[in-house]
Amino acid sequence: MSNASAPTGAEELFAQLRRAPDVEAPELVAVDATDRLLLDIAGELIEATGPGEVAVVDDGYGALTLGAVALHGARDVRVAQDLLLGELALARNAERTGLTGTYRSVPLSADLAAGARVVLVQAPKALEALREIAEVLAASAPPDVTVLVGGRVKHMTHAMNDVLRDSFTDVSASLARQKSRVLVARGPKPASSSFPRSQEHPDLGLTVRAHGAAFAGTKIDIGTRTLLGCLDRMAPAGTALDLGAGSGVLAAALARSRPELSVLAVDQSAAAVASTRATAEANGLADRIQVVRDDAAESIPAGSVDLVVCNPPFHVGAAVVTTAADRLFAAAARVLRPGGELWTVYNSALRYKPTLNRLVGPTTVAHQTPKFTVAVATRR
């Protein structure tokens, strides 16, 4: 543990935290009111714990983990973060604040929950993501565990209480502060996990499996369906990359329709990576699809791919921030061979064509509806 210069007060600590390497923008923050409320409510509970008895789930950029350590004396904190960018930001912020070595990153699994008496959770967007977190914690945490789930009031619903009650006997809510609220769950009810979920899509001949935090779950969103309709128009290729794979639908469709194709799938979400692997296995394609958790295809060598397919995000949190998609377009340009194609789908209102022209190469619209546009950019 390196804490020679560790901050001693909340404001001193929070002032040092950054979102990098995630998108930085004036309307985006590294510490929010929910982080602060969770740490305040959990303070006395954390101070009563021993080493390894505090766990954190989906810490955005490290405020919860480093706050538990620096402000309340937590030791050997275990942290499960679905997003790789969150892990990388936490590591950078720990180094910046002199708190490297005070925590360890683990998957959302029994390794996270075993022995944890206090668990801090930043409420995920998806209700099924919360369900999987609750199931994991209830199955492996000790009977006296206290789970605190914080979120913005506008995003919290009574359904979240119901999901927690499926896995815990006692669920209550804190008073709201600065438009945030905390749900407190106690009395775990251990049960087998219901994840990954599975759904057949006979119209596409695919089975989709998904963990709770995977985008669209076992459904196939309309943007992905629009891009699937263009698969037979994509140029012949030896290697294809599903960039931001989600539940692996595009990767599975490519691998099934082109037996000669070597398919890679990458995503920064741990749930997406696990879902893509499960979808590949469900469709008998596990030996055809290589799945990697990374940020913006960093693990893929430059100029090594003939074809990239991508259904990019255009929201970061609650904000519409197109730079999230820009990073993926730039990544596609890096990994594509000259003459290789990026096929992408996006909300028609976003008008990404000039960006694709600039970052990748000459771009044409292959298909357009009032809601979605499919564009193909050729690597210059």
C-alpha cells in the first residue's frame, strides 16, 4: 500500500479524481452525489469492518473504493466493475491519491461476496443487472451483510426494491439528498443464479444468451437488426471484428453465415464478454469466435482486420456524448487494413457520416430508415 500522500478529507480526495481514460466532458463528472451519499450512510458500518470485509460493485471511477479506504479506514477492498474503463480509471486515481494496493479487482462472483459485511453498489441502469448483482451477493455473502445500493432518484423505481426483495428479506430506503437515494438490503436469501438468461430468435435462427448488464439482454435491439439486414452486402473478408459486441449477436451471425471467416469480438463490459461467449456456445460457434475484454480494440494489432461491424453507444450516462462512438470509429480505422470496411449503424439524427469520412475513410449510406442509418466506411 502506498499512502504516504493519501488524502485525509473528502473534498481533498474527490478533487483529485478523474474519469480518464473514459470520456471527459464539462457535463460529466468523476464523483457524483450518489457516491457521496453512499459513503456518508455507510461510514460507521465500514469503520466497524476488518480487512476484506468491504466490497464495492460498479464503482464509476473509484470514488466509492478510495473513499471507503481514505475516509473510513476500509482495508483490502474487493471491487467488481463491469466496465474496463472504470477499472482503469480506478487504478489511475489510486495512483494519483497514493492509495495503490488498498483494493483488488475481482469478477462479479463468489470471490467478491465471500466474507463481505458491507457492500456498496452504484445502481446499474438495467434492472436485470441489479438482479444479477443481488443474486451473487445473496448467494455468497455472510448472513450479516449490509448491501447499500445508491442511485439518482430519477432513475430509481419501485421495481428495484422488488428485485432486491427477491434476494434479501429486508429492504428499506434512505431519505433523498441532492437528488440521490440509497436502498439498504439485509438478510440474504441464497439461491442459484438465474443468469445467463437465454432466448430463441427463430426469425434469425439464433439463440441469444445474456448476463444482466449486457446491452439489450437476450433481446435484439432494432439497430442491431437493421445492421443484420446488411450482412450479405458486406465485402468478402478473412477476419472480422465485432467492436462493442454486447451479447454477441453480430459476431454469431457473421460466424454462422461465413464459415471461412475468422471472427473476433471485443467489449469493455465484463457482462458483454461473458454473454458473447455464452451466445457463441449456444449456437455451436464457440470454436469460431474469439472474445476479448478490452477498451476500443486495443488488444487487436493495427491493420489486421478486413471487416469491422459496430453498433456504437451514443450515451455516456444520461448525456448524449458522440465522442463515445468516435473512439470506436477511430479504433476501427486503426485495426482495419487499407481497403477494409467498417459497417456501422446509428441513430439517423446523429449524422455520423462526416465523422466516419474523417476518421476512417470514404463513407456511403448503405441503408436508411427514419430512425436508423447503416453506413459503410472504407479504410483509406
